[in-house]
Amino acid sequence: MSSISSRYSAAILFCFGFSLLAGCNGKAGDPKSEAPPAAAVQADADPNLVHVDHPEEFALATASNYAAASTLQVTGTVNPDISRTIPVISIASGRVVEVHARIGDYVKKGQLLMDVQSTDVSGAFGAYLKAVNDERLAKVQLDRAQLLYDKGAVPQSQVEITQDAEDDAKAALSAAEEQLRVLGVDKNHPAATVKVYAPASGYIIAQNVTNAAAAGVTYSGSANAFTIADLSHVWIICDVYENDLPAVHLGQKVDIHLTAYPDRVLTGVISDIGAVLDPQIRTAKVRIQVDNPDTLMRVGMFATATIHGKIQQTHAQVPAAAVLHLHDRDWVYVPAGNGSFRRVPVQGGGMLPGNMQEIRSGINAGQQVVSNVLALQNTADQ
């Protein structure tokens, strides 16, 4: 048994030594064979390509031509018509005692707006009383001179002198009465304050006075106490880029869309095109006159103006149900073959008769689109 064990151990040692020699003297292993396999890159699926099992379930519609006048869309704001804006001032300078109206109020012509305490009233009334006394004295002197002339006691020249003095006194009295009237003071019932009334009906769009504030044209306060605007007609002031100005002309009809009332469409007329461009953004101010029924438009509102030109342009039109509004963009689906449909971005236009929609760019007339885009989109989302 011992001899067999010795021979078995020697064989193991021989094999181990041979393996060491083979490892030291043999060739090195191939690095390529030892490296990991290369990664396979697989392209992502096209997000705009949709594959369905039954494409025949989705009806197709053919885009057709639609000819219409060229249009230009610009944005602007609602502004009061300057010709219908009236400032309210106090002829008498002084301190505001009480304010009877506030900004935003609708006032009627002749409505009391504020009371102003002014020394102009006392001065004007004093001048009026003096003119009354002077006229009374001049009248007495004229009567006396006329009586003496009739009796031959004075010459005619004396009558003429007193007549001239009476005429001057009457003129001074009339001027004093007019001054009181301009100040708004009743000569028979004078008061310490001047009442300022609305010169026209409209909305107060600006207020520059409060209680105890200065008023008038000679004090440090604002000359315009209030600004009243008739908002039955307003202006839409729009910015039009320099390269779009050739398409804008005086008298053009314009459709007005308000952000606040997207379903309402108002009609205006271009009444002025600015002669000076903004040097920073290269735009001109275009003024559009619009009727404002029921004061629908309020000063400062945003509006979109669609200016209709005279040049005919041809665009495609598709059923309105074929246009998908997604992420502030418009899309349509067109057949891509093998049961697939491709989503194509388009620039949608306005709605047309027959539940059609104008397509300004993206597809051409004759191309086919999915007529019910929502049904296909819902199927793709599933």
C-alpha cells in the first residue's frame, strides 16, 4: 500500500509541474476573446409613428383647396378714443373739501364730482359787489345829468360823460357776473366752495385728487382732477412689424378677438398707421377704431386683430375633427403604409363653413388625413 501511495503522489507532482511549465512557456490568451461582447444599440421607435392592427377602421379624408384673401394677425390692447376723452379741471384754485366720484365710476353730464374751497370765490364776489355799487352810482349820476340837461342847467357834454361812465359800469358788472359764472358760483347765493361738475357722460379712467388735495391750474396739484372717457367707441393699438406694413392700409376691415371673450368677434376699421417705427423692435403702431357695445371691451384688455388683405391665397382645408390640438400645436395623421399613420405638425387657420378648418402649412391639397383624429389618438394611447 505504501508503494502505491508513493507512485500516486509522484504522478500528481509531475502533472502539477508540467502545468506550471506550460503556463510559463505557452502563448498568452487572446484579449479579444476574453473581452465582454459589444453592446448592441437599438434605435428608439418614432414617437410620431402609430401602428394599429386594423387601419381600415379609421376613415380618411382628402385635403382640398380653399381660396381666401390673405390675412395678417397682430396683437394689441384696448385704449380709450382720445377724441372722446375729456379732462375735468377746477377753474378755482384751492383745497379739495370733498370728492363725490371715484375712478372707475360712470358719471352723467352735470353730476357733482368735487367741492373746492378757494379764495378765488371771495375775490370774485367782492369784485362783483363793487361792480354793482359802481353801476348803481353811475346810473344815479346819469339820471341827474339828464334832468339838469332837460332844464338847461348843464351842457349836453356832461350828459355824454355820465352816459359813458354808466356804460363802463355796466361792462364791469357784466364781467364780474361772468367771472362768478365761470367759477360756478351763484351770485344770489354765494358759498365758500366751488362745485365742479362732470362736463360729459362717461367713465372716470383717471383720478388725480383726493380729499384735502390741491386743485386748480395755479396750485402745485394736478391741473386735471379727473379724466372722463366715452367708451362706446375705443381704439385697438397694435404693433405691426416692418415687413408686414405693405399689407396694411387705411380703411381695411379688421376682425377683433378678445382674450376675455374668445367666442365674440367684433369688427373694426384701421384709422391710422404710425409714421414712426419703434427702433428696438421695428414695429409701427396701427390704430383700429371699434364700436364697444355694452362696454364689452375694457381699457387695457388684450386683443388679437385679424387684418384682411385683398390678395387671394390658396391653402388646404380638412375636416375640423381631423386636426389634433396638442401642446399648443396642431397635428394631423397621414397614412404611412403597413397599417401605420404618421403624426404631422401643421399650422392651423380659422374655422370654415361646413365644419372645416383651414391649414396654412404642413400638408397640401390632395393628401389624405385621418378624419377622426381623436379616435386614432385614443387607440395609440392604449
